[in-house]
Amino acid sequence: MNSMTGYGHSVFRSDDYIVECEIKGYNSRYLDIVHNISPSLSSFEAYIDGEIGKAAKRGRVEISMRLRVIRSSVDLMIDDGLLSSYRDAFRSICTSSGCASPSLQDYLAVEGILTPVRSDSAESYEDGVRTSLREALSAFAEGRAREGLGTLEDLRRLGDRFEASLSGIEESAGELEEHYRKLLTEKYEELTERKGDSPDFMAELAAVLVRYSINEEVQRLRVHIAEYSRLLSSSEPVGKKLDFLCQEMQRECNTIASKSQLVGINLRVVGMKDDIENIREQIRNIE
């Protein structure tokens, strides 16, 4: 189980350049990648997104990748045609005005005669991008796994407490049935002044007890708890599945509360609903 929050950092150094990569993860319903990448490395965005997609299935992932060039390969290009035109123009001006011949500084001041051209390309930084990204993602994954382990332990604790409360309700199911049996029998005898053992009354009583029985809800919750334990043991992202499962567990708890008139059962249901809320709070942090 992985948390959606995490941090990873790496620096790649060579004789010519440095690439620094920083990755931060936050909670989000879907995978959302936010870039802050040096313009010289923008051609690697698709590759970077692909690698992040392999490492994270959900969450807001902010990646910052900065490039610092230490030694650059730069060629100087001379525009011979432009230089020749200006040389002829300078000579004509000097001949007409009698001024001194133009200096080198005069030629360098002309825009376009001398142009710096970088001979290195984005591919020159590929090793740095790949290495720094891989190491930062590795640290990012380790941090998410550590946080996920703590969340997993808490989810198991909450699940055990929920199951213990359900076991208490299951033990009280017979008491609830007896409560309704006694209540309805006394009411029947009060209204009819007859013993509550007539066949018609017993048939109606059986129908009422079936309607107010919580055995079905208890058994469904048992199935949900088994699925809950299975998901916690899974190596796949289970955040969305656990959230849906919690909705189903909440529904069964509400049904039990609506059927029960026993304080003991209702108090346990309140505790179980509190456990579900705590579980849902925790699973907002996991992938």
C-alpha cells in the first residue's frame, strides 16, 4: 500500500552540466502531473510523464527539473556576405569623408555579422535527465511506501475494532428478536385480552420478526470485512475500491440502526460508523 504523499530529490553531475530533479506528491482523486522543467529539457516531458505514470496511479505529482550548463559547446558563425557589404560601405564612407579606416570594434557592433550557435542539443542531456529522474522516483517511491505502511497499520486496527463491534451486535441479535417478540405479544394480549399463542398471531409475529431481523445485514458486513482484509493485503492501488466498500458498510450499519431498539446495539453501531469515517479519512491518503 502506497501513500499519495511523498518526496524525492536527485542531482546528476557531469563535467559539462548539472540536472537537478525534485518530485513532490499530494492527495488527489486522479493522477495530475504538474511540470516545472527548464526550457532546454522540454522535449523530455512525454518521457517524464510516462515514467511518473508507471510509479504513481493517483495523486497530484509536481516535478521540477532544472538544468545548469557548466561548459557549453558554442560555435561562432560569420556572415561573409553581410561582412563584405559593410566593408564596402565603410570604405566608401572613408573615401568620401576622409575619416580613418573602420576598426574591428566597428564590425563587431553590427548585428548579424558574428552569431553564436550552440552545437549541443537536448539529446546531450539525456543521460542526466534519465538518471536524475530514476533516482528521484526511487526516493519518491520509498517515501510513499513508508507512509503507506503507517496508514496500513492504522487501517487494520480500525478494521479489527469494527469487526469486534459487529461480533457484539451478532451476539445481541437473539436479544433483539426476543425484545420484539415480547413487545408485540404484550401489545396483542392488551388489545384482545387473549393469549398470544393463536396461529394467526404467531404467523404475523414470525413475519414481523423476519422484517426486523438484522441477521442479513450482519452477514453482509461479514462479507465486506473479508473483502476489506483482502484489499489491505493487495499490492495493487486499492484506494477507490476501499472508498466504495466503506459506502456499502455504512449502508448496512444504517439499516441495523433503523431496525434496532436496543441501546447496546445502537451504541455499537455508532462506534462502527465512527470507525468507517476514520477509515475513509485514512484512505484519502492512499493510492
